[in-house]
Amino acid sequence: MTIKRINFLQELLEFMGLGGRLHLEWISSAEAQKFVQVVKEFTEKIRHLGPNPLRGFTLNNLTLDVGAAAGTAAKTACPEPKETVAQN
């Protein structure tokens, strides 16, 4: 079940533009050298990928592709949040 979840999350992160930033490795507590090697390799991979491409992302500039699931190209901008006033 863990592998299925990791695969799903990897696909989701890839879709979001964050591909390659999730890794699963089975390591025994007796495999200290393997742990060190895996962490070093993954750290280098993350450094190579560079900074978070979503940094500075705001909802005010978001455009949602609402037709993607239906196979159309319709796009709509996110509406601004509305303030509500409680009436007595």
C-alpha cells in the first residue's frame, strides 16, 4: 500500500511541477552506510533540481483549467474572496 501511495504522490507532485522531490527507500536500522548514501544522493538531486518552482505562487494570479477533466480548453480565473457581513 505504501508503494501505491508514493506512486500517487509522485504523479501529483509531477503534475504540480515538483517532480523528483519525493523518494522512498527501504533501509534497515543496521544499514547505516546505506542510509548515509541515500541521503547524500537525494540531497544532491534536490540541489540539482533547484529552488521550489512554486515559490511566490499566489491565488490572486491563479487560473484554473476547469475543463481539463472534461477534455475541453475552458479556463476561468479564481474569483476574489467576498466579505460577508452578519445581519442581526
